[in-house]
Amino acid sequence: MFLDEFYTIRDGRITIDADQASHFAKRIAGDYNPIHNPDARRFCVPGDLLFALVLERFGLFQRMSFRFCSMVGAGVGLDFQRDEAGMIRVADTSGKVYLEVECSGDVTHDEAAVAAFTQRYVAFSGKNFPHYLKPLMEDKGVMFNPQRPLVIYNSMGFALEHLAMQEPGLEFAGSSFEVIGKRGEALLEFRMTSAGRIIGSGSKKLVVSGLCDYDPEAMNAIVAEFYRLKASYEAKA
């Protein structure tokens, strides 16, 4: 599978080092959130990589709901298990749960179909900032702390009419942003298509911490740094 280079199996468990996580974020998801940089003080593995690994191991179900419980650090040994009730959990050796997944309906384990769906979703999901979040925050007159930007992947879910997808596609369907004190919750909605026909829908929720008043100059500097990092990474690739 296309994910093989982004994790390692040690003692029967999946581990993801900082470089593997960072390369996945940038190369596959187009995500340049500094929290995924190997030298980040609060480094964490991209939620989209955990999402992709769940689909690789358990298949693509018609209906799936993902809840991210905690951030995964570099080199943590992870068990991916499904219980008798059908709940999938990603946990470490101490039992700490990082991700819970509910799934129902038909399932496909076809590698090409699962990889195609995964890649379409991750390409959409990685565009959190600046593509979707910047205009949402600007409209509300708020932004994250420019000195300590923190955007956390909270949850996502989707439902498909069927799994016999041809030329699978995924498109943006709308967004909203709710301000709750110093915290913001962004909802990004999407549609899944097969040969151009809509066959499902879903949404992704992000939590933005440490909100402050929107500062156009500070935001422009952050956006410029995003594209500088993107250009620098692509030049080395």
C-alpha cells in the first residue's frame, strides 16, 4: 500500500517517527501545520495518517465516524483493534486511546478502492489552512494566537450510498465557524462522488484554541510562511 513508508512495525505494533509523520503531512495531505514539523515542541502525528491506517487495516465501510481523543507523539507504539461490538480503537501499550471509530454497513477491502478514497479525502482534509480556516476566522473577526497557533482535528464522519465507486471524487460542500469564548469550532462539509454523481456526504470538525482578535498583518505573515514552507519542501522533494 502507499502508506508503507509512513510507519514501521515494531514488536507487532505500529510506530510513526517524526520524519515519517511530517512527510505524510506535507507530501500526501499538503498540510504544513507547524505541529507536524519534526522539531515542533508540541509535535503530533497527523490525524489523517491515523485515518488512513484504519482504512488500510479494517477496510472502507459505508458509514464511519472518527473521534480523535488525544494527540499521538513520535515513536509511540500503537495497537489497532476492533472489539466485538465493532468499535475500532487506536491505543498505546498503557491503554491510552487516541482514536475511536464507529463503522457500519457494507465494507470493502479492495486495495485500489480504499487507497483512492483515502487519497481523495486526505487531499481535501489537508487544506484546513489557509484554504478554509482563514476566511472563516476573518469573517468572525478572530484568529488563533500567531505565536502559538493550535488547530486540532476533533472528529469526522461520512455516509455512502454504496461502495461500488467509479472515478471517486470528493468536493467541498460548505463550512461554518462557531466562537465559544477563546475557542473556535470549524465544521467543514464535503460530498463524495462516483463518476460525477453524488453518492455520499460527510463533515470534519476542527477546534481552534487561544482565539484572539483578527490581525490582518499577522495573518498575512502566517499565510506567507505557509507558502514559503510549501515551496521549500517541494523544492527538496
